[in-house]
Amino acid sequence: MRYYKKPTIDYLEGLPAKKQIVSGDEKALVIYDILLSEIPEFKKWLSQFENCHAVMAGEALKSIKTFPEHFSAISDKIPEVSKKALKIVAVGGGSIGDFAGFFASVYKRGVQLVHLPTTWLAAIDSAHGGKNALNSTIAKNQIGTFYFPEQVIICKSILSHLPEDQVLSGFGEIIKMAMIAGDPIWSSLPTKESISVDKLWSIIPDIVDQKYKVVAEDPFEESSIRQILNLGHTIGHVLEKRFDLPHGVAVAQGLHFTLDWSYEKKYLVKLNYDTMKDYLSSYFVCIKEKLSEHLTKEAALKLLLTDKKLDLDKKINFVFLKDIGEPKVEAVNVVNIISKLYQHSWIT
Ligand SMILES: NC(=O)c1ccc[n+]([C@@H]2O[C@H](COP(=O)([O-])OP(=O)(O)OC[C@H]3O[C@@H](n4cnc5c(N)ncnc54)[C@H](O)[C@@H]3O)[C@@H](O)[C@H]2O)c1
Ligand SMILES: [Zn+2]
């Protein structure tokens, strides 16, 4: 039986003590982003754990082709550890979370899982929703499970090492969540000039709570409630795949398209449209002209169909906005999306 319980969420200044993760006879197996070992604080922290598995972040880690090798390497390290005693601790960004979460969900039919997200994107989004996924040889996130961690530990010090482009990518998801949530989250967002680790740190608990509000109503995506979290993602995924953009950056471009279309459909009044467009543009200039030079109708259609595994006559639940804080899910034919992309000069 599938089971949902909201994880415990800890916000810590530094990395957690080992006893905050495992107690008594429990044994941790830490799956971590190898790049983090360049951070002295992390290296020292990691040395307390006997069982660790280093991986390289990125889409290649999520490949179903290499999963069996990782599986053997990890299980060889823990032959004596019982199912009940084992805790998989995923330390890294969204790619590590997806990989380690998937591993935890299938190893011995499921062992305990703790997420320690190290990118803003993972800290506000991917570590929380219980979704794990590997990539098939043709498309992203095609093999997956719903499997919730029991604990998510968010550490400020490790997040402060992130380079600027990764901070920006996380901010794309933060803007998305604020557009879904409305005030007071929307008005708490920082201006580009005032963005800092401290400021981000102060707003993430509210953003995370907002995600759980939606997830708790529909943890296994059985109704359409959770689909509002896909705001900006239908087109975001197309751009992410075609141009290899960081996830949150691609989502931000998808938000531009969503706002334009929502305004055209008269769902959004001009004042709210302008407010959201201006704020989004201050972080993410709309680059549709640049992208359209390299994106044809045919390519966009193919990406859209593979992503959603749809036939041409099928509809996609597209998330529009009616107001700041008021998403509206509407079934739209794939062909309509493509012609709207064309009309708005996103594709040629
Ligand atoms: N499961 C979900 O609900 C969900 C949601 C959104 C995205 N995702 C997945 O997440 C992935 C993208 O997430 P991401 O951007 O966090 O990816 P990532 O894990 O690829 O990390 C991005 C980069 O940041 C580096 N990095 C990580 N932590 C760092 C730190 N503290 N300091 C310096 N560098 C650091 C990594 O080495 C990597 O180069 C995609 O695979 C996407 O499909 C999953
Ligand atoms: Zn996303």
C-alpha cells in the first residue's frame, strides 16, 4: 500500500550531527555528489560515516543503463545491514535526490530515506514531493516511483557554496511557487539587487510549506490538484531538453509563455500581468527570439509528445494563471499549444 506522511523538516545553519540522522542500530548509507568533497566542512562531516557512495551530479546519473552498476556497487557496501536498519541519505541536488530516492524505494522493496538537499532547487522543490525518477534511453523521468523521505534536512552552510547560475535556477522554481501561492509569499520575494543567501534562507520555509499544502491534498497525483505545481513546466521541459538549460531557468522561460497566453485568453488583467512579467523579467529576460532560431515546430511537437507520452489528438493539462495565486488547469490539445508557440514566436 502506498503511504504518505509529511516528512520532518529541519532547517539547520550547519550540517547535522550524525545522531540527528541515525540512532541505535540504524546504519546510514550516504549517496553524495562528489563535487561536494571539495568543501572542507562537508569532507569532515562525511568522514563520520562508514558507508558512502560518491556519484557525479547530472542527467547521466539518472540513466537506467548505468543503474545496475550503481546498484551493485551500493549493495556490495551493505550486505550485512538489515532492511529495517538501513537509511539511505541523499546529499546533493535534484539529480542525486531522484537517483537515491529511486534506489531507496526499490532496494529490498523500500528502505528508509533522508534527503539533504544541497541546491536551492532541491531544497525548495525536488526533495519534498516524493517523486523519484530515472531516465529511459529516449526521455527524461520515464521510470519512477512515489516514495517519500521521512526526513528532509536543509542546511544553510552547504547551500551558500552554490554558484550563481545554480542560485538563479532555484529562483525560477521559487518564482513559480510564489505565482501559485500569491500573497504573502509573492510580496516577500526579493528584488534582484537584494537577493542573498540570508534572504533566500528566510523565505524558503514558507515556500516549502506551500508545496506540502498542495502535495498533502494529492500525494500520488491521482487527481488534478498536484498538477498546478506544473506551472511553466509544459514548455519548460521542452526547452530544458532541447537547449540543455538548467531546470529552473527553463521553467522561468515557460512562465513567460504561460503569462503571455493567460493574458491573451483574458484570464489575467493587465495590472497583474504586468506585475508578474516585470518581476520575472528582472531575473529572467524572455529569450524566445534567440531560442526560436533553433526550435522548429516539428522538434517542439516531438518533445512535447515524448514528454507527455501523448498522441496527437490528446490533450495536455496546461496550467494558466487567473491572478497572482490563482492557477487554473485546463485541458488543451497538443496542436493548440504548438500553434500558440508559433504565434508567439517561440518556434519557427
Ligand atoms: N523529483 C522531483 O520532484 C524533481 C523536481 C525538480 C527537478 N528534478 C530533477 O532535478 C534535477 C535538477 O536539479 P539540480 O539543479 O538540483 O541538479 P544537480 O543535482 O544536477 O545539481 C546541479 C549542479 O550543482 C552542483 N552542486 C550541487 N550542490 C552544490 C553545492 N552545495 N555547492 C556547489 N555546487 C553544487 C552539482 O554538482 C551540479 O553541477 C533534474 O534531473 C530534474 O529532473 C526533480
Ligand atoms: Zn520543476
